Amino acid sequence: MLVAVMYKPDDRCARMALRIEEILREYGHDVALRRAEVQRVEADLGVAVGGDGTLLILYHSVGRTPILGVKDGSYGLLMELEEESLEEGVRRIGSGRYFVAEEPAVSLEGHEDSLALNDILLAPRAVGKALRGRMFVDGVEINSFIADGVVFSTPLGSMAYCLSAGGPLVDPRVGGMIASILAPWPPSMDIPVRSLVIPQGSVVTVESDRDLLAAIDGQIVREVGRRCSVRLVSGGVRLAHLDRDPLRFYRRIVSRVARAKLERCSNLLEKYL
């Protein structure tokens, strides 16, 4: 098996990547080490070392190849392993004791290589300008607005930009796409609702009075004109897991966010006391 190990370019992640390579070679696997940047990579399995952003870079490099993350000191809510569990986890990978789960992706209709693990942002091409937009679901107009843009998220991506935009956390077992309008001017909205959960497969179309850019997972940017459509498609993402815990989504949020807050408080205490 050929494993592509992509790491964030810092000393800590580089050390972890080298250790992952050593362990996997013990099990007879070929390993290709790469610094994190979007590039075309052929492999049977991809491993990202860093934060969620590193995993997104890996995803856009390997496509539907199964991927797994090893987190550094960041929140890493998408990452399967932590530094403390690296040895045991990588040995399980090396011996084939893992499984692959398919997750939905947001698709930018009519554009190749446009699947998003987390989200697709639609925003005016003119920086700092608001757009006057209309939103349709399967051809039915559901809202109009003046806003900074719209972000469309997968359930896994609901922990990222969606949450920052005031959208909901959505359990990955729910087959829905979240559409969140960014900083809308309230009087401009037909319905004063910023976020909407839309069934998988339904096509959402946005029409704008300005030319739009689509940012796919913050990694790839496409010019889409003044009208574009997105939808949630099944099987666009393949994630490698070491267990079948259906509640890992919640366990990671609670444990990793709590730990990050404790570390931040500890750092503040050391600084000021």
C-alpha cells in the first residue's frame, strides 16, 4: 500500500510525519512524505499531520482516496488521532485494522474538482462589496437578501465557517446541507432566517447582482458569474476511522474544545500571574 503523508510545515508536525513513516515502513508499506500544499497525489491512503486545514489540503490533493488526520496542538475536530495516540493508531493502520466511511460533500454544479469536505463560500468578486441575492431550492424561491455572501456546509463542516456564521451544528448522521447567509441586512430579507438545512440531493441556486467567486474549502477558487448552484452529494469524501463510534462527533467537540480552553486559560495565567 502506498501512503501519502502530508504535514504542516513546522518542526512538531515534521517529527510526527517522520515517525508515521517509520512505523508504516515496518509493516511493509511505501510512504511518500509531502509538505502541505494542494497538489495532485496518487496514493492508496492519505494521512494529514497538522490541523483541519491540513486535512482539507490533503483531501483536495488525493480526491476520493481514503484520508485520516493526526492533529497537532490545534482544535483538529476532523482529525482521527492525537499525538498521544499516534503510535497505537498508526500501527493499527499499518496492520489494516481500520475501516472507511463515506461522507457527503458539497458540489458546485457544472465545475470539475469542486467537491468540498467542509464548505463552499459564495461571495462577491469585488472585495468589500455586499451582494443583492435571491436563493432558490429546487426552483422555488425561498429568500432574498443583501449580504456579504452565502456559505454552504456539510454536516462535518458545520463545525467550521457555518458555526462562525451563526449556523447550527448538524450531526453527520443527518443527510442535510446547511446554507448560511453571511451578515445579512435584516430589512432586506423576505424571511428573517439566516440558516437553513436542506435535504441531500436538492439543488440550491443563488442569483446575485454581482459577479461571484466560489471558495471551495478555502483551497480552490472558481469564478461562477452571477448565478450558480450547489447541492449535497453522497460519497464525495472517504474518511478512515479506527472505530465505529456513532457519537465521535460529539465526543471530539466536548473533549478537544474543552482541552483547548483549558490550555488557553493556563497560558493566560502564566502570562499575567
